Amino acid sequence: MTFLDSFYDEATYLANNPDVAVAVRDGAFPSGLEHFLGFGLAEGRESTRAFFHKGFYRNENPDVKAAIQNGAFQSGWQHYVLHGADEGRAPNNLADRLEEEFYLTTNPDVADAVAAGGFDSAFQHFFHHGFAEGRRGMPEVRHILVMMVDLIDAKASSLYTLEQLDEITFTDSRSVAEIFRRASFGNLIFRGDVVGPFAINSRAEDCVLNDIHEWARLADVQATASGIDLSSYQHRMYVLADQTLIRCVPRGLGSISGERTWIFDANDRRITCQELGHNLGMHHAGVDPNNDGVIDAVYGDMSDFMGGGSVGGMVNGAHVADMKWYNTWPGTRPIFSSGTYDIAAMSIAEPGDRLPIVLKIQGPLRWYYLSYRQRRNFDSHLPSKYTKGVSVHRTGGYRDSDTAWIKTLADGETFQDPVAGVTVTQLNHSAELVTVRVTGFPLKHLRTEWRV
Ligand SMILES: [Zn+2]
């Protein structure tokens, strides 16, 4: 790495400093770099955002903070470039956010670049590029507090023991945590505790759906009173008795991008997976076979536990891609030109594989996602209609954030979007991969505000 690679990026500098961009455009400087070296550095202007965290640097280095205050330096960045880097001062806390082995495994392009000598280490890549590119440096660990909740006339404790809930949620071979670990290719690890039962002085008979919020609040109060720090959990799960005793509720509920889930059938792990999936930001997995933008059945996608998929299954290609649950590259790959492409079977893919498992094509209703599943591993119960070839999913439609399965192709079959002008033809498939031809680029009728 040279000084310039480390501390200067022309595009970032011009974007951060519009006055310099104007000066360069008007010919006052041949490039932003001349301005940076002549003036910008002394002025403390930021020349890259990839890895320097201003607030962190000042907080970690009180001497720098004082030097800025007394005018010896214009900015922490200036100090870092001129002195801090040589002194070995950390410009950010990224070292705490990287597990090298995980990073190299889930980013095979980085592993290749390190092996070829383009980078000294995984850390060097993460530090200068990967973090800014949104790559994950380590698995995301999220904690769930599972609370068993007894109503006066509907007791969860009459249906389950704490040990059973612990096994279902965290420890057995098809636990909810294990399903997410597999569906996320090791990117998401759920841990947590099972507590209770908490007795709520409220009756299930004559309940209304809105009561669930009060039940949750009362359970939180009891958990706190028993010494539990709720703030150390990203998810609070309330396990109550089932619908035969509590008639005002569905089998499960979860707030979208929130922290609460209510489980009224803890034995059906698909329910728990779906509600936690909602907490993570996923919506339902429906179907739209005629691709008219209207989802015909909200839970119709049986290849995804956000739809009607079976216990122990995975999620569809659209969800894997949107959750960033597979190798950053080439795991999910947007395609921009006609050609022939291989897609590895998601059901047997392992982090670090060199083939993509999802291809994305920008269609008029947002994205199309191409993926391939086989009856293997956690997909062993997948209905055969999903395993004959490449599945086409879409996001967007009248329920903006749901995914929609459109069709699964057999060899020789095509999927066409005449509005975008794109055609996908399945050429052949094996147990390991499917090969498709995609034609029609450049696509028509794309909304220009869409970006990769
Ligand atoms: Zn749901």
C-alpha cells in the first residue's frame, strides 16, 4: 500500500469537497490530489471515508483532541495522516469487528486477492475497503430473551417446560437458532436465555388481539423485577399457551424490524422462525405466478419459512440476497449483460464457494432473483416443484416488501418479462448447479432511480 492508496481517494475527496470539485473543473487544479497535498491536508479536509472514524480517533487520543483544540492540528485526520499512522494509532475500532478466518471464508474474492499478494492480510482489506463496502467482518450474534408467560386461564407452563423451550429455540439439531445459522450460511447466530413462567393477572377468554402488547409489558416488568437486564437482548419472545386457549390471536406475531415476537405454538418452529424473521426485517414469501405484481397467496412460497415452508427449511434466494447471508461476492451477483451463467445449488452451498447462489436482474417491479434448490440438507423436505431447476422470485408488488415466487423452470423452459425485455432460459441442471442463458440486455423500461 502506498500513501495514496491509504489516505487518498479522488472521488471521495471531490464528493466531500464540492468547492475543490468546482476548482478542478474550472482548471485551477489538475486534480483533487494536487489540492489535497497543497492545501487540503493542512486544512484538515477528509480525503477518504473508508476507514477513518473521526469521533473514535479523538476519543481514543486525548492528546490529539487537545492539539486540535489549541490549534496545532486542524483535524484528527490531519494528525493521523502526518503522525498517527506511523505511531500505530488505530483509526477506528474495526479490529474488534473482524474475525479473519470468517472474513476470508465468506469473501472468497478477498481470499484470492490476499493469496495473490494484493493485500497483506484480511484485516488490511477490511480496513481499507470491506467495511465501507458493507462486508461483514464476523458473524452477527443476536440475543433472545424467551419468556414463558402464563395467563390466569391459559398457561404456557402447562404445555412446555423451560428445558423444552431451550431445546426448541437454541440447542437441538433443528433448533430455531440452528435453522437460522444454516439459512444464513453462518452469518447469523442466535443465543439467549429461557425464563419464567411469568404469571400475568389477565384472562384469555374475551381477549382482543391488542392485549398482546399489555401482556408483553407485564412480562417485561416481571423479568426486570427478577433481575434480568432487558437491554442486553435484541429480541424479546413471549411464549404463551396456544390458540385453543387464547382464541383472539394467530399462531405467532412479530414486529417487522422490531424486537418483540409472540409465539402461540412453540412446537411449530416455522412459526418462531417466521416471527424472528420479521424482527430481522423480512416480510412474507408469497407467490405471483402470472407476475402481474399482485401476490396471489401471501404465504404461498413453500420454499421459505417466511411463507409456508416446512420446519427446518431455508429461505428463498430473494431473502438470502437481501439479508446479505451469503458470500459478498460472488454469492449474490447482479448481472448487467446477456450471457450464460451457472448458479450453485443453495441447498448444498458452503461459505467460500466460488459460484454465485443468487443472480439478480433489475426488472420493472424491482429485482428478479434466480436461485436453485435441491432436496439436500436443510432442504430435504422441499416440494419437488422447487427442485427441478432455477426458481424466479421477485420483490416488489402491491405488498412492497414481500417476496414473490413466480416460477421454477425445467430444462428448456423460459421466463420472460416483456416489459423489461429480459428472457431467462434454463439450459441444463445437475445435482450441484443449474445453467441459464439470460438475454435482453440492455433492459428496457427501468426506473432510473434504481441502483445496484
Ligand atoms: Zn408473518
